Amino acid sequence: MEKFQNLIAGEWTDSGEFQSNVNPSDLSDVIGEYARADAKAAGLAMEAAATAFPSWSISSIQQRADILDKVGTAILARKEEFGRLLAREEGKTLPEAVGEAGRAGQIFKYFAGEALRIHGEKMSSVRPGVEVEITREPVGVVGIITPWNFPIAIPAWKIAPALAFGNCVVFKPADLVPGCAWAIADLLHQAGIPKGVFNLVMGRGSVVGEAIVESPRIHAISFTGSVATGRKIAVRCAELGKKLQLEMGGKNPLVVLDDADLTVAVNAAVNGAYFSTGQRCTASSRLVVTAGIHDAFTEAMKEAAAKLVVGHALNPETQIGPVVDDSQLRQDLYYTDLARQENAEVAGGRLLARETKGFYLEPALFLNTTNAMRINREEIFGPSASVIRVKDYEEALAVANDTEFGLCAGICTQSLKYASHFQRHAEAGMVMVNLPTAGVDYHVPFGGRKASSYGPREQGGYAREFYTTVKTTYLAP
Ligand code: NAD
């Protein structure tokens, strides 16, 4: 079995322990053995990054742009191969996985350009004979901690801007998906990233993740994952005075109004709720439907969900891949049971057997639910969605906003009046009109409000807010 090591101070290293990377579509398929770092190895990575920072922070923007562009070009050229790896380790269908790999390539190329566009401002002073310059500098050594559900895109949208703006990186991917993380490290290494500027430290959250959060060598942390872990990290970062960016859970509403195009609404709901096995922070888990279209929408949804083909992620007919692992599967089944206990009607949601042993689950639709039920308040993160019936637009908006989360909110309507009102009044970082709540561009800001996010936005031009710090200089020439 092939062994994959961590990249620390420019060297491939391991600290003795390895973990198997297992395919959730076929538990007999082991992708490889991936190094599992201890706190000491994590410490060496942080030391290497701190040592590399003084020269990388003033490196030529052309050097940074060239390295990022090389990585982007390589990912795009090999997106089928990386997509296959992603589908094998995470369980997204092959087209979804190849799409995600392509997006990661575009992100690296976008930030290659951003490295060249770092600029400041020159302003007049209120004092005669004084000039003011506002410039941006890198933050320092950035700890990047990522979840399992977008194993190549999320690391890309954190690592690429960090390096573009002159920061050094210590990257800890989720334990379940070390393959894509290792592939990115390999590409950066091959592209000539200087020793210590980028370090890959695969290992447990409670060991490597905590070491990164606690280390005085780390100046900023960009984290995507669950609310529970994010909040824990936030407390420590506040105590330690570290810059922090958190992207966490969602309970995203998709409002369907009486005047919606039924086909558009059902397509948006099926895609948003079930594609990528519902394992997206932007998934449409609450379908908030007005009375006039409720019955037609529910019937069409049940029919469409029942037709979805669940199977091995690499099988060309598959539309919904497996759940990522046993623990997520148990969580999904727990919430389906809870839906019944809360007196919802449950369509689908059964365990499925396929040719290979894997975590196969039928998409579930919870009907006759209210927004007060726990199934509509807590993030499930599986292939399930609830229908919440409401009287009219006003009630739909109130229900959509009645949640602790605020990542994405969608509306299906043909009325400009309601679409515009919803755009302004939805308490979310992203709004979708006649589109699924999931599925975003790579060149514009991504992030949410309330319990979903904390700190500056990720992606697009807005990424510089987190990965740079501002300096104001007063000059008396
Ligand atoms: P998780 O919180 O369990 O883990 C995320 C990362 O944190 C992993 O790398 C993990 O090893 C690490 N970690 C765990 N404990 C840690 C600790 N004590 N200190 C430091 N690091 C630690 O999340 P997950 O299960 O991997 O991902 C699913 C979650 O991610 C869902 O809640 C989902 O909504 C969220 N998510 C959010 C977005 C977004 O942009 N808002 C995108 C994707 C996923």
C-alpha cells in the first residue's frame, strides 16, 4: 500500500503513525496510508513556517503569481485524475468531484492574478506638509484547518490567497480526506514553493488542530467546519489575540412562492437538498412553501427524490453518492428517527445495499413539519430536507430568518417585488433567486452571518481582508 507523508520544512516526513484512507462507496478499497502527525511534528511545521516568513513576506509578487499559476494549471490539466481521487475518498459523484477539482484550479489561477494586484492608497493628511499612505502587509503564519466535505476546493480557497498575499501556511486537512490535501501539497512542492512556506500536517483535530490553535508562531487561523469546533477555536483565539475567520454550519431555507415555476423550484430543491449527498454547508435543508403551491410541490418533490439513483460514486449512472462515513450515516439515521418522533411524515430515508459495501442512504423528505422541530433547527448534513408549509410571503420570510444560522437563503418566484424584498431582508450572507442554495462562483465573496460565519469573507477580492493587515504611514517629506 502506498504511503503518503507530511510536507514539513520542504521535506516529506512522517512521525511513525499512518491512517488508512477508505472509500465510502467500497469499504474494501483503501486509497492509501496517510501520515498522522503528532504535536511535535506540528511544532516543527510551525517553526519552519516562522523561519520562512521574513523572506517570503517580501518575496516578488511575480514569484508568488508564477507558483500559484503553475499549481492552477496542473490541477486543471489533471482534474479528471483529482476528481477521481476526490470521488474515491469523499464519495461525491465523479462529475461533482471533477467539477470541484476544476474549481480548485480556477481558484489558484485567480489568486495568481490577485498576487499582482496588491495595492495601497495614498491620501492627503489633515496636517499641511504631511502625506498618508495606506499599505497592506501579510498577516504572518496562517493556520488553515478544513472539513471533509469539499476536500480540494476549500483548501484551495484558503491556501491560494494566503500565499498570494505573502503569508506562510501550516495546513491541517480533515482526517477523512487526506488524499486531495496531499495532492495540493505535492503540486506546490513541484511548483517550487520555497522550503517552509507551505507545510502539510495531516493528523487529528485534537492533536494537530489544537497545536496550531495554541502555537505562538501562528498569527491567524482560517477554519471551516462545525459550529462546535469553530466556537471552541474562537474562544482560544480571542484569549491568545489571533486573527480569526470561521465558516461553519447552515440550515438554509429555500422559499417557494405560489407564483414560482414548479419545475424550476423542484430542480432547485432537489439539487440543493440532495446533490453531494446533502453534505454541503449551503444545502437547502428547509423548504418553506406557501399554501397555494404546497401540494403540487410536495408531490413533485417526492416523485423526483424517489427517482434519484444512489450508488457508487464512480458509477456513471449514480446521481447521489454514499454518505462520507459511519458516524455521519448514524447521525443522518438519528435525525430521520427524530423526524418520526416529532410527528413528521417521512418519505425515503432508508439504508440501501449496493454491490459493494458502503454507506448508502436513500434521500429523505420530511413532510408536515414546523420550523420549531429540532429537525428544522439543527444541521443534519445528510441527504434530507423538510417541507414547512406557510400562509404567504410574509410568513415565509419570517420562517426563513427564524434560525440561528445565516449562510445562504433562496427564493423561487416570478415576482420581482418578492425577489427584491427577499434579497434585502433575508438574514444570510448569500441569496439565490430561482437557483439552488448550493453552488457558488469562485471569484466573488463567500460566507454568512449569525452562527454560520465569523470574521471577514472568503474568496474573490474580499479574501485580502483576512490575509493582509493594513499599515497607515504618515510621511513628512
Ligand atoms: P469538524 O468541525 O468536525 O472538523 C473541521 C476540522 O477541524 C477538521 O480538520 C478537524 O480535524 C478539525 N478539528 C477538530 N477538532 C479540533 C480542535 N479541537 N481544534 C482544532 N481543529 C479541530 O467539521 P467536519 O465534520 O469536518 O465538517 C462538517 C462541518 O463543516 C459542517 O458543520 C458544515 O456545515 C461545515 N462546513 C461549512 C462550510 C462553510 O463555508 N460555511 C463549508 C463546508 C463545511
